[in-house]
Amino acid sequence: MSQQLAEVETLFLHEARSDYTVVATRDGNRILRGRLELKETSAGPRPGKFRVIRDGEDHPRQPGEFVDLARAAGRIRISEQTSPKNRKRLQAMLDGYQLEAMAVRTCRRCANDGRYGPITSDGAIEHNDELICRDCARRELERELSYKGEFTGAAEERLEELLYESGDLDRIVNLLQGGLDPDLTKYDEVSANVDDISPVRTEDLDLHPDLSAHLQGRFEELLPVQSLSVRNGLLDGTDQLVVSATATGKTLVGELAGIDRALKGDGKLLFLVPLVALANQKHEDFKDRYGDRLNVSIRVGSSRVNDDGNRFDPNADVIVGTYEGIDHALRTGKDLGDIGTVVIDEVHTLKEGERGHRLDGLISRLKYYSENRMETHEGYGGTQFVYLSATVGNPEWLAEKLRATLIEYEERPVPIERHVTFADSREKAQIADKLVKREFDTKSSKGYRGQTIIFTNSRRRCHEISRKLRYDSAPYHAGLDYKRRKKVERQFGNQDLSAVVTTAALAAGVDFPASQVIFDSLAMGIEWLSVQEFSQMLGRAGRPDYHDRGRVYLLVEPDGVYHNSMDRTEDEVAFTLLKGEMEDVATHYDETAAVEETLANVVVAGKKAKRLNDRMIGEVPTKHAVGKLLEWKFIDGFSPTPLGRGITRHFLAPDEAFFMLDAIRKGTDPYQIVADLELRDDEE
């Protein structure tokens, strides 16, 4: 006790049921806890009984020891929550020993637990109609979080920040239970940013008369990114990498160059996208706009096993295609005629696993096709390449590797609010319903209702969410037939739908004028979204001609994963995406990718395959790849064997080819082989 007397900094007294709680602290830490009873004497109230509580048990002490403790304390504080009558008794007792005390507002929970928790004007937290200290509020928050699942440090930090900023634990608890308090869910705001760029007037463009008349009928001036592109040589045939936010007009950059050259007879336009659904959408757009002037065809190659050439006319003026569809035409030796312009949309696909190296190879093969045609066809002037992307972390490097002029425009036409709220998988649809309803019930200053795109990670989930929304909505994914998707697009455009629910896989090309984007999931299939994918998807919120601002909501499941192979949880991923910097776009080659692209280059270019490899974005280990191709008898010298030609025709990786060969030797039914191969891919 004598050592404790020397260490006492603050002595705190608080009314309990039949006595007073005594807490002695030093540097904010409790060093003694006890109970004090007063007795009435002729001199006034005095200590009657004093007990020290240690290890949950009471240890009686002489009443005088409390007086010694009080005299040793640097300061004495009496809780304001003590009743006026008992506070007066304590003060009278201390006055009897000429000890000064001050009444302070304290945390009742701390006092009940034998702690000294002063409440200051900037540190009090409201909870259940009383003020508690920050420590108690944080402990209560931790209890609430334990009911919701495991939260990562980033999520806990975010919630603690909100707790201290709001000073209201009840609001935070409501947020955890699916509440949508916008002041709490709001994470940040991406401000509108419109650069002062003098627009190019459409009447001043040196275009084919038909295209010029068509454009002037749509608008008088080009948008800023389009004006920048034109001023930097777009219509002079300059290769360009155009990097600009979603909905800033990149697509027209490719159209201006490609349609103009096609109309002037300077070669056809290839407009290439990563997905079949996007190709179908672009094909319809081009047919609607230019079908009366140009022959528009489509080449998707939707199956790597079956190729019936349906709807594909290689002599068309405009060919919209998937990467694989056009690559298949090259790998199988189809004559595409004079190609005036190649537009590669979503060029950041170069960084993706399987599709990245195939796009890298396709670009190189298209450049070879153009060079070879210039050598063999007099009067052909070559191909202009235009690469489009909303999200690139290393645009200068990529432009240099592509040998293209960089056109970078960082405009955000309307501000975007980004919100985060926590919910488990059962609660997400209910929260989405509230958000969709609130948005659709609101009109912008331009007179448009708010509409929502909900991104989720599976087709089944699209239908599940859509069924649970009160207002009219529709699922939208690649599993729907073309007619159904077009109907949904038309209904959304007419504002007959409050929302579409789509898969993250279609994020790149979902062209709905939505004011709000909701992330039901932060995964694409069983893979977490990248910063590029996330940025592109949220960029769908808010169109300058329709909305005053965009809203983005992340519905985050604490401790949530979508496959046991995922090494992070959804709440971890959420804050990584919100804080993350754009990843660099680069293509990386393992042995499988190197062999596949080298074989395709041999099929297309023979002995010149090394030249094609050398100019690809990624570093291809050509010598090693050629060695493997010879070892596996995919090539003979620099000519593909029938086996090698079949493998590259169907985009097979070496291990898939060996799997099929083994099955064929065993006499497995061909349909069973295909089924087993697809099942094997799904398992991987």
C-alpha cells in the first residue's frame, strides 16, 4: 500500500449502490480499486469501511488508509453522475481533511467496472441515451463486430474513425445492421474534373462527306478527349493509345479514324473487344449508325472447337470482333483484305492471365499481317492502330511499347460519391433494394430518374437479386440470348427499369446510363477484382447529360470469400480497392503462354515468328519456347505440324492438347473429351 500511495496521480470517487467506488490511477492506468462506506459522526461524514478489491475479492483495510490514499493523490475527482446528496456527503468528508476535489463528468460504464473514464466535450460518445467514453464505445463496437464476423484491421479502423467522427455509437451499430446513413457510409468523393480544352468543331474535320454529315447531325463539337486525339494526328494515321475515364467518348475516337478510312476506300475497320456480348452490342451500334453506308459484319469465334463462320463476311467494310474471333481468322489463314484501322478496346486486358498473352500475340500478328500485305499488294498503305482504355497505371510505358502516341485525359464529368456499408450475403439484396428505390425515386436537374447497375459475381446471383427488388429490374449477362439483352438495354434507356443486375465479367461493356453503381460482390467469378476492373466499373456511375452526380455503394461482407482459394476477405479487398493505385499494364509469360503464342506466330509467319515475338509487350523466351515446340512435335523446323496447326486453331494450351491426345488414344468418345476438358478448365 505504501508503494501505491507514492504512485497515485488521480483518485476517483463514484457512487455505487450502497457505497462508493474508489479508483486510483497513474498515467491513465488503474493501480488500485476499492469500495468506501461513509459513517456519520459529530464532525460530519467520515470513512466507515474501506476495502481494496484484488483478484475479484474484497480485502478489508483500516478507514485511515483511505485518508492516506486521498492525501497522497495528485488530484481528487468526484463523478458528476453521483447524486447531489451523496456528492455533498463526499465533499463534506474530504473538507474535513482539508482535501480539495472537483466534480467531473465520467463514463458510468467505466465506473461500474472500476475504471476512471472522464468524458470531455470532444471525446464523449452517445449510446443508449447516455454519454460514454471512447474506450467503452470502442469495446462495445468490438462486441458488435464479433456478431457480424471477423473484420480486418482496415475495416475496424474505418469504423473507429466513423465512431469518433460521429460521436454516436448507435448510428454505427445501425450501419452494421444494414442502415444507410449517407454521412456514415460515405467513404469519399471523386470530384468532377473538366479540363479547359478548346473543342474541335465537327464541321472543321477533314472527313468523308457522309461521315461529316452524320456527325454534324449528332453534335456540333467533339468532346475533349476526341479533340485532343484529332489535334495529335488521329486523322493523319497516327497510332494512338487513348486513356480516359469511362463515358468520356473514347469509342468515337476509333470510329472517326476507322469509318473515315473505310468510306474513303483506304481499308476496312476492325473494332476488337474482349467479350462476345460486347461484340454483339458494338455490332448493332455500328449497323444502326453506318449500315446504310458500309457493310458491317461480326466475328466472335464464340467456340474454340466449332467454327461455322456464322454472320462473318471477311470482305465487310467494318468487322466487329472479339480478340479470339479475329485471332482465329489469322491463325487459320483467312484473307481479311486491306485493313485500314484496328481499334483495340479495353487494351488493359493485356495484363490479364490467359487473355493477356493472347491479345499481345494478336496485336503482333495483326501488325505482321499489315506489313506482309503492304509488301504483296500494291497501293495498300498499311494499318492505323488505336488502343482504348479507361484504366492504365503505366500509360507512358505502354504507349512506348505499342509505338503509339499517348492521348491521356483525366476528366471526370460528374462527381462520384463512394460509399461503404457492411452486410452479410443475406442482407445485401435487402440493402440493394433500398438503394435502388431511393435512387429511382429521385430525379436529376436534367429530369432523369436515378437508375442503378448492380454488379455481382454469378449469373444465378443476377436473377436472385433482381427477383428481390421491389421496382422493375432485369438480370443482364452473357447467358441471356441476344434478343433478351437488347430488350433490357431498350427498357433501361426508356427508364422503364430501375436497375439491371449484371456480372462483373460484363463490366467493360455495360453501356447503361446509370446514376448509381452497387457492388453486391467484389469478385469476378472466384477472383477478386483488380483496381483497374473496380475503377472501370464504378466509373459507370453518372453521365453528364443525365445526372448531377454518381453514387457508388460497396456492400461488403466481413470475413467473406467466394472460394476457398481466396487468400483475402471481402472487407480487406474493399479498402485495398478504395485506396489502391492503378496497376501497371504488362503481359507476363510463363512456359505455357510462351509456347502458345510462339506456335501461333509460327503458323502465321513461319520463319519470321521470332520477329513477331520480339515486338510483343511481354518478354517471350523464344529459344526455350521453340525448343519445347520441337520436342513436342508441334513444329518441324519453322513449319507447324498438323498437330501444331490443330492446337493453335483451337487455342489449346499444351497440357490441354496432351490431355486430348491421351483421351483419343484411349478411345474416349469425342463429346466426352470436350465435356471432360471443360470440366477440367472449371476445376482449375
